[in-house]
Amino acid sequence: MPKSDIIINVNALKGIKKLLREGVMRFEDIVFVYHLSDPGQIAWHGRDHFHGAGLFEMHYFVSGEGNFRNAAARYRIEPGTLYFSAPNMRHQILATEPKKPITYYALLIDVTEDREVAALLEDLLGRGEGRNIGTGYRFFFADILQKHLSKDTSLELSAQYSLMSFLYQLASGSNPRRVVSDNIHIEKAIAIMQTKIEGNLDLMDLCRKLGISREHFIRLFSAYMQMSPMRYYMRLKMEAACAMLSSTTLHIGEIADKLGFENQFSFSRTFKGMTGLSPRNYRDKFLQKVDFVVEKGKDDDI
């Protein structure tokens, strides 16, 4: 390809990116909160608050139980529930079940310059009562979070349009990741996996609890979730690890022990293999410094 064609193509790509950024919703902030149980974290994430003009917030709860107050009404938090909060709508997470700590994704979306998505979110909001879309979307939101954190313009745009596609699909009444009765084994398996994030899980033991053969379960799970059961289980652990690294003062060795790894080296190798960053680099890059300060000098990362 001639050099002039390459320059034209690069300039065209820059122009497309500029065009896409104009008038499109954007992410003001995205957070993942794992096992909301620390008193300080409960006080912060459970505060009664609202956001200003043009800012909608989405909460997707992947595990745990409690209550979500939206405006003047209270609604039940269960795995798979999704809530929208409009600008100036007071809302609050109430962690009322200490033995069932809440894990969730929260997305703060600025639609000031995107009237179409603003209208779509208003329609999805309803009275603020939310809906249960199942637990099959947790890694969809995890991917959006990682793209947003990357600070790469192309990945950020990819995340924006992925979310818009999801919202339009939701508005149409389509929900392909909702587990149907024939696949109830998957829902049960995911529930068991979530209870074993801090520990270990044997695939054969899981199949025995489900009452199905190993081969049938792997085939069923892989077809629905687009990954093997044990890879999904490891992603749950890495999702928890990311949250612990970015929002707790736990040292890396402690996180490795907590998540059931044989040693810190094994944890660091697995973490880097799945995220592209070592645990220490991830913490340095994404630590939420406004909430707390991590004591320095005690993480001998691999």
C-alpha cells in the first residue's frame, strides 16, 4: 500500500473517531464493588445521593441481597437485578444482609449531548423499579469496565457502543443471556461458583452437586457462557482480585491466600495472564486513592 494511502486511512480513522465522539453518550465513571461488607465501604457506597443534569446511573447486582432505594420506593436487590436512576433522583444501596454481601457494577453515564440515548434511558427507567436480567451479564460489564479503564479512545468507543447495543436490546424485550428453565443447571452452577470464589472448587464435585455428567455440563455451560466452566470460575476470581487490588488495603499475598491460590507466584502469574498486568502494576494504575491509602513497601510482587 502506498505511503500516501496509509496517511489518508489514518486521517480518515481520526475523523471517524472525532465524529463518533460528538453527540454520543460517555462514561463519567464505572466502578466494580466486590462483597460490600467493610463498614467504611458500606458508608461510602451506601450513601444517599443523586447526580446532576444529564447523568444517569445504572446498577447491576451480580450477587448478594439487600435493598435499593430509588426515589421514595425501596426495591429488593437479588442476583441479576438491574436498576436505572435518573438525574436528580435520590438513590441508595442498603446492605441489609451481612451474610450475603452485595457485589455489583455501577455505571455513571453522561447523556447531555445524546438525546436519543437519554430518551432510551428514560423509557427503561420506568418508575425506578428495575428488572431481573439474570447473572449472565457480569463479564459483559467487566469488559466495559476494563475498556474504560484502559484510557484508549478506540476501546472507550467500543465500550460505549456495546452498552448502547445492550440498552436497545433491553428496550426491545430481548434478553438472550437470560437462563431458561432447560439451563437451570447453569444458574445453579454459577451460584455455587460465587460461594467458592474465596476458596477452591473441583469440577467433579460441582457436577455431582448438579446431578449431571461432567461431559454434559461442560458442553451445556460452554454453549451458553462461551467459555468453559473452570475458565468462568477463574474469571470470577480475577474479577474479585481486581476489586481487592483497587479498593482494599489487602496485600497481594493476602489476596492470593484469600482467593485460594497455592502461593503468591501462582496468583501473580494467573492474574497477569488474564489481565495483561501484574497485580502490583494493576494496583498502581487503578487504585482508588480517594477512599483510602495503601501502606507501601509490603507487597513483594512477582
